[in-house]
Amino acid sequence: MSITVRPIKESEWPDFVAVDYEAFSDTFPVEIADRWREVLEIDRQISAFDDDLMVGCAAALSFEMTVPGGPIPVAGVTAVGVLPSHRRRGVLTALMTRQLHDLHENGGEAVAALSASQAGIYGRFGYGRAADTLNFRIPTHGSAFTRSAPVDPALRLRVATPADALAGLRHVYDAVQPSRPGLYGRSETYWRAEILPDTEHDRGGMGPLRCLIAEDAAGPRGYALFRAKSGWNEHGVPDGQVRLLELFASDPAAYALVWRGVLDRDLCAVVHAERRPMDDPIMHLLAEPRQLNAVWIDDLWVRLVDVDRALVSRAYAAPADLVVEVDDELCPWNAGRWRLRTTGGESSCERSEAPADLTLPVGVLGAAFLGGRPMRAAADAGLVREHRPGALRELSAAMMWDPAPWSCRIF
């Protein structure tokens, strides 16, 4: 079998969709593929071919994603799949290698990020687990807030039609996005194609998309997008459920009010809140935080395409001056020793001949890049070798960031 990888042509878009559907053992209505086409750039889609048969696919979205210090261009890797007939034959490796080499050779984004369908796949391509997320299952009877929960009498809660409220939703999201590593910018097209659609397929057995907005006289300060499903148990007791899709607010009082609007919905017994940040303030608002029933999973995986460009694109929480030796088989231009210096809000990363203070795989740097992954655990797992005492703590302290990274939505 001889596999070739190349960008697809416009005429090959239906084949690209068909391969992705087969790879994920799923089918979608035609309108779903049409929405994908609105946000996927044809020149950023590549496919693997066995002779003239398309057998694998991958794409990248042109994102502005927040990292410590603010948003930077990031390649949002998505729609990665291989036909079941061609798995474990090097097709995925060929796709991922071509994508990374194209980014490097064409001067593309220095950082790539993805949401993994399976957590065990992308580490072997130099991606590091950079952000985690929490899923909550909150029984409404146990959702009382502490007495210290913030309240602003100027705020009111309003029910809105999501599509009609887009301007207000964007206002809140755009205010929050630059401060939270992992959040990515959303164009109006992306909002309409990926966030607000409300077909039966999007509902997945739940009710229509609903919206709550917390606002004052000046405008929106918080919102929630969610779906609800009514139900009664065998005794006639209401046991409906709410599925919270996203909740954002620009200040604590608006945040608390929107959460109360979700938790206090009549006739609903439980709120399922998926993909919430690891430092979600709801943990401090609930009088009994065990009622969150939290489940922890991976969120974002990050790959440094060009180590030097990536490391100078973010801010640092503490000064550092050390030589890091990077292992990177897939992207050999990253391999070797780099001197990273950060002080006074400035940073540099240059090739060095000096002895290494640390040796680590590129995936450990990717995992730490968004500021949510201390390096000690990686060292204790045998992934990092410290050659100068204190170097590990120095680099880890510099790369940590507050708040924790979070992407909110799979892309």
C-alpha cells in the first residue's frame, strides 16, 4: 500500500465528509455538513489517498485562541479520521506529520490544539494534555448557594431566543475570552454554524435551545445556553432535566444569577453541566459542593509546532533563565537545546550550546503551555530529567497561569 497525503480539491469535499462520517461510525443530516463547510477552509483540509481512494482526512481551523497573556493565532485541528479498512497502517501518522510540517514550512501557526476523540491517540504525535474539564450532575434539591453568594440589585434575568440574542451573547463572550487560556474567538459565522443551530439532530432527544441573560440598564453581563426535557416519575413527581451547554459572565454577580436561573428551573430535578472549567466558581457558590458529582476528563491537547516561536508568544508568571533540551522526533527542527529567558514581561527563546538544565519531550511543553499543568508530575512519571537542581521548579512556576485553561466547546 502506497499512501500519499495532499490538500483536497473543492470537488473532493463530499468524499472528505464521507470519510469522516465512516471514521466516526456516524451519520449526520445534510445541513450538518453544510454548516461544517461554512467554517472549514478548503485550503486547510488534507486527505490521505490509497492510489485514488480517499482513506483519511484532517483539517485545521484558523483560530485566535487565548494563551497566558492574551490571544494568539492557533491551528484548531479537527475532522481527523481514517477509514476502518486502513487503520494501523501509518495513515494517521502520515496525516499528522504532513499537517505539522506544512504549518512549519509555510510559516503557519506556531501552536496547534485539538479536542481528542480518544485520549490515547495524540500523545505520540507530540501533543500534550494541556487542559482538563469537569462534568457536573447537580440535583436541584441540593443546589442551594452559600450566604456569601454575590447579589447585584441592578441585575435582572431575562429569557431570550438564542438566535435573536446573538449580539448580547457575543458581547459577553468576547469580554471573557481574552482572559481565559484555551477559549477561542468566534466569528458570527461560527456562532451561527456551530453554537446556535437547533435541529432535531442538535437536540439529541432534548428540547429546543434556550437562553437566559443577566443584564442591567447598560446591557448583558452574563448568559446561559441550555436545553431542557420535561418528565415525571412513576409517582407523578416532576423529574425533568436541564443540559447546560455553556455559561459565561463578565462579573461574579451576573455569574451567580445566571446559575440560579438554570438551577431553579421549574419541574426539573437535575442539571447536567458538561465541559466546565477546572476552577469553575460554582464550586465556591454551592453550599454543599459534593452535590456537583464532578467527573474529570481531558479537554484540550496542545502541540508546539515551532518551540521558539511558541514559547515567546505567551506571557510568564515568574522570571526564568534556563536551557531546555527538547526531544521531538516528528518535528526535528524543534529537537535540541533552547535557552528560555523571561523577565519584566519580556521573553526570548534561542538555540543554545550550553549544557541543558532540563531534558523533556515536546509533549510536556505542550501540556504546560496554557498554564494549567505543573511539571512535577511529569518528572515523577519519568518524562522530565532535571540536570540542575531547581530548574524544574523554575520552569514550572514560570509557565503556570491563573485562571485555568478551558475551551468550553469541542471544535
